[in-house]
Amino acid sequence: MYTEKINFMNFFYNNNFVSRVCKIIVSLIIIFSCLNVQAQNYPVVKAQKGDGIYSLLRRNGLEPTKYIKTFISINKSKLGKNNSLYVGRNYCLPLAGNKAEVVRAEVNKVIPHKAVAKGNSLKTIVYTLFGEKYQTVTIKDHQLKGAIYYLVGGHGGPDPGAMGKLNGHVLCEDEYAYDVVLRMARCLMEHDAKVYLIIQDLYNGIRDEPYLIQDKTETCYPHDRIPLNHLARLKQRVVIVNKLYIKNKGSYQRMLVVHVDSRSKKENIDVFFYRDKRSKTGKKMAETMKNVFHNKYDYYQPNRGYSGTVSSRNLYVLKHSYPTAVYMEIANINHFRDLQRLIIVSNRQALAEWMTEGILTDYKNCHTQK
Ligand SMILES: [Zn+2]
């Protein structure tokens, strides 16, 4: 056995051609295994004060003894002495199985999209996707009772969308779009609407901070991993919206898609709207929403003027989705003044409230005209 091994090794070292081929194969294996690690797209979580690997894993629905080894190996470079965690730093979570089981475990625990009535009054619901601070929603009135909304934050999961920079922070489109979407969802629910968050993130609720940290933990309703491929990603959200649309047939249903644009540094944009060219109801809704913005600007910034527009555009999500849809771009991520709309929390909230006002008016218009 021993001598055989020596001979075998000698054969390798002496044979130039074979050794070269072997080196290539070994390099290829290394390259592929690296690619594999990158392609995994681990969910990312932030370590909190007092966190160790055990508590972090447990909080995210992972059995520590089972996943500690993998956790250490995928986070090696980010660990401190004795594998300690740094507060505020992002860590990758091991994947439990092939699909988003980590996420699923959480879903089972919190049931985020089935709002739970609290106490004996039906006026308060708990919706955990909004995060601890905002999860309790009080239904103020029933103006949107019976209306159904599909809210779609642009991009998400492995795709951050457009990226901008401010004060040393990298700002990602998907995080800001999602925060505005969450705020819109909450406003709509306050009027008793039924809301489906098509893109959702179990790890981020409504965030009252200027700089939203980029992660890849967004999933697609009900809790599917978002693919990296552009078309597959869009198709996934359209397919689920259409499925739900059929299920809810007969109700007033609308889809709202929120994006942040990326243009040249010089170009500041007002919130503007797209709709599918064939959709009259989409046009009407977008016009209604635009008018709300127009009025708000006239009121709050009378000398500024508002130049947002409604136009038709050949966009996959508009073209292929069944419900009437409005697609909005809320800022240019490269423009300093536009960024104020994104990083100032009260501005994100105002955006959501103004959108809601437009949405409410559209619903009323549709019901009084019939
Ligand atoms: Zn986008």
C-alpha cells in the first residue's frame, strides 16, 4: 500500500503532461467550489447586543448544534476571538435544506400574512412583517373593506436593484422600495383593506433609520426564494399575483409596484407613474395618484412645482399581470436632493400616505361610478 502510493506520486511528479492536467483539474474544482459558495445566497442577519452564535441561530429558527459548524465556516472572516460575533455586523445564516427552510420555519412561527385579531375587538390586528414597533395595526375605518392590494417592492433577494452612495453608505433600491411598500401596506390596512405583500422580508420590518442596510433576505409570497435571473424573478412575482387574482376574482383588485430609479447625478425626478398601455383603469388610477402628489406639492412647496407624469411603458410586470397595476418610481437614487426623499424617514412615511390617499380615491371613484 505504502510503496504503491509513492510510485503513484512519482508518476504524477515525473509526468509533466499528467501533472499539468491534474493542476488544471484541481484549479477548476477550486474555482467551481468558490462559485458554488457565492451562488448560495445565504440569508443575512445582523448580530445584536449580547448575541453569540447559539442565540443568533436559535432566534432564526436553526438548531444551534446542527448548524454551528456551517455557520463558522461560512462566516470565518467575520468572527472575533473564540468565534464571537461583532454587534451590528451582518452574518450569513446556513441554509437548512435546499429551499428557504430557514425562512419557512419563521413563517410557521409567526404567521405573518394571516393577520390575527387581538382581544375581542376586531379593530386591532397584529401583522408581524411590520416589525415589533409597528406590528400592531389599528383599523381606523372601513373605507377599503373588500379591496385587495398586491404590493410589490422592486427587486429583492439576490438583486439589490439600483445602488447609490451617500455619506459613505451604499443605498440599495430594494431596501428603500420595500420600506415604502411596508408603510403603504400598513396605511391600507388601517382602512381595512386586504393586503398581500408579494415581496417580503422576515428580517426587516418598517425601519425608522436613514440608512437601510442591504441584505438578501427578501422572499416572494408565500415564502419562496427569489431567483437571480432577471426574467425568472419577474415571472415568479407575476405568477403568484395572477394566482391570487383568480382566487379573489370578483373583488376590486389592484397591484402596486414600487421602484427607485437610477439616472445621472444631475437629474432629479419627481415621483412618477407607469401603467400598461392597454389598461384604462390603470391609467385612471395612476392619474388619480399623480394628482394627489400634485396637490400635496402645491400645498407644501407652492413654489417648487411638481413635474411627475403618468406614461405607458412596456414593462413585464405591467404587461403580464391580471390585476390593474400602477408602477411608480419614487426617486433617482443618484441625485442628492432625491435621496432626501429616501433617507429622511418622515419623507418615506409621507410618500406612503400620499400613495394611500390616491389609492383610496381610486377605490371611491370606481365604486361611485358603477
Ligand atoms: Zn428598479
